[in-house]
Amino acid sequence: MSSGQDGRDDGLVDEAGLRAALDQAPIAVLLFRSDERLTLVWRNRAHAVISGSVGRDVAGQGMFQAFPPTEEDGGAAAMDAIRDAVDRIRATGMPEEIGPYRFDILRTDGTYAEHHWQMRLSPVQRQDRLVAILQIAQDVTATVLSDRLSESLRRAAQSTAALSYFSFDPETGRFDRSTAVDEMFGFGPGEIGDDAGPFFDRVHPDDVGGVHAEVERVFAAPKGEIASFDYRVRIPDGSERFIRIRGEIATDPADRRPKLVGTFIDLTDIEENRRALERENAIRETLVAEANHRIKNSLAIALAMIRIEARALKSDDVSVGEARDALKNLEARVRAISSIHGLMQMGDRQTTVSLRSLMERIVEYTRDSASLGTDDLVLQGVEDDLSLNSDEAVTLALILNELLTNALKYGIARAGPSDIRLSAGIGSDGVRITLSNAIVELRKDGAIPSSRLGSLLIRQLAPQIGAEIASRSDGATYTTTIHMPIPK
């Protein structure tokens, strides 16, 4: 017979057909030596299935080499328990039963599946010498997890009931309760005795009548009737708590008196969240209405510009080119309005637009429409920022659009880069926006169209935002400055 050091069973499970019987058994059987490695000798089919290792030859491997434990989640505890049980079997020669212990099974994808095991380890002896240990393992995962869930539910139910339990005798006014109820009503530990009066005093005046009526109703109702209270509690610090009571009438075994018993539930967080949601919905409705109003205003502005241009084009001597230019100008103005709507941010009560974002968008649009590079039209000095309401933003965008149109008409060089610069600064005296362009000869081809409507728009729009607009020329550079108060 072989010494068995290579993991072979050496006939340990051959006697009287024992191997065949164990191999067909529905329970997981594992035979291993009691050496330091717990070298595996043999296991039956049920063990291969339950351990997720069908088709894998584990004989000759150490137990925890063949079935490595997880680094966490109880694997080390199960490993230590098996080694300790083996040590006791060596010392006593008696079987050991251990578990349940968690020992997860490695899946083929490299992850572990949670498993819990109940194990019986029995010595296999020859000539009064321990030659192996037979382990019978039962997968009790479902039972363990079910018990844990039941225990969690039981603890949660006990905890909830214990935290909020009460018993009330309306004839004597005695109010027995857990300390958590005192906390709900804003009382300190031991501050109030067993009289219900101080608690009723803190119920909101609009709710206390309903509470007394519900108590009377449930005492007059048949047994088993459920009492239901939802009311507000006023705390001395000025806050409110929202309380729900569920209870029924029961006879106290101590004095044989009927009492209202049940639990308190603090709904303050839920009610505050509900009210906050109502406020958010109200704000959202306000913002939608405000946004609709802004859109209506913007469309009214666009319609007014269309009508002005239409009146200007009624003359019989208007050329096709002039009509085309008017439409281009109108397109630019409408696009300026629409671009600002894309920048609007919803606040608590109004929609706003960032000044920096507004100027960046106008410059970007102007570059695209006139095919300018970043060196031709430069945005600079917009490091500080502030929020404009939507009306202010649309108005300022239209003013900037007209001023930039004028700068493009007179400041674009026929050859080489142009020199158009837009900047903004915010000081204690308000917002100052400066647009400058080098004065160059107007290009004969592809000239930027403009009309008297632009100047008219600027004069009419500037007062709407409290802006003062001034222009100056030194012969080489034309500079326009917009000075407006800081929006409130």
C-alpha cells in the first residue's frame, strides 16, 4: 500500500463498497489527511457539485489550496475552525461538528458566491492510528440568510415599538411611554412625569380637538378598532414636528383597566420633504411662467423690429440689395435674442444670464457670421462676472449686436488682421463695457450691412437697463463705452 503522501486514497474508501455508496450520497463528502496542508484524498460527486468544481482534480492539493478562502467575509474564521477541529480530533480521536461558518465558493469568472456550511468531521483510523478525516458538509446558506433576515426584521420591529411605545389612560390621565416620545415633544429626560397634560399642551391648537375626538371615538368603538392620529407638535424653540399615532384599546393586566396602547411615528422628515417638494413645484411653475413671459417679450421685440424694417422697405426706390441687407440685419438681431435664451439659468424666482457667458456668445456668433479669427475680434478683461436678469440680458445683447455690426462695417481691414476689441470691467460705480475698432477703409466687396434702425434701437434700448453709451474717435480708433449700474 502506498504511503498516501501524493493524495491518493490508499484504499481508505474502498472497503465493502464504501466508495460507491459515498459517491452516490446526496451529501457532500470530503476525505483529507490530518497533515498541516490538510491534503485532499478523495471527494464524492455531491461535493464537486456543491463546491462548483466539477471536472477539477483536487486530490493531492491542500484543502485551502484547492478551495482558497476570501480575504474577508468570514473565510479566515472558517479556515481556523477547521484547523482547530482537526487538532482536537488528533488529540481526542472523537468526531467534531462545527458551523455554520461562511466559506465562499470561487466562481469561474473569478468572483465569489456567498455560502454557509455546517460540517461534521470524523476520524478515519487504522490500527488505532489516525490516517484521515472524513468531512460531511451541508450547505445551509438559505437557512442562514433566511434566519438573518428574520432576525433583522424582528430587531427592527422591536426597536421601533420600543422606541415609540405608549400607554394612555384617559380617565386618570396617566401616560406611560418610552423616552423617545419625550424627545419628539421637546422634553428632556425626566423633565415630565406620567401626566399626559403637558403633551396635549404642545399639540398644535388646530389639531388638539381632533386628537381628543379620536380618543373618544376609539374608546367607544368595538374592540380591535384602530386609532389613527396625525398632528403637529409645537416645540419651544419655534420648530414643528409632525407626529403619527397608531394604537388600539387593550386591557392592562396590572390594573385591568382599558387603555389606549400603540406607537408614535415621527414623520417630520417626510413632511418637511413633502413641503419642500411643494415649494420646488411652486417655484418651477413660477419659473415656467416667467420664462414664458420672457419669450413673449423677446418675440414682441423681434416683431417690432420686423415692422420697423418693413416700413423702411415700403419705398419704391428700395433695391433688392438693400432689402437683402435689411433681412441680414434682422436675422442678426433675432439670433442675438435666441442665443441669450440658450444661456438662461433658472434661479429660485427668476431666470438669469451670466455677463461673461453673454459676451462670449455674442463674440463667438459675430466671428462666425463675419468669418473672423480670434485675432481679428478679441474678447478681453472679462474676469469678473455677475448675473443679469433675462430682460437685461436680451437688451444688452441687442445693443452689443448693433455696436459690433457697426465695428465690423468700419473696422475690418481688406488685408491683414483687423483690430476689434471688446472688454468689460466691474467696479463700485457699475459695469463698464468697451468696444474699440481701428478705423479702416470700408471694403467695397462683402461690406457689412447696417441701417438707421441700429442707431434707433440703441437709443431706445439703453434706458431700459439704465445704460449710458458714449463714443469717441481719435482719428485712428473708434471707441464706444457702455456704462450701466450693477444689476440688483
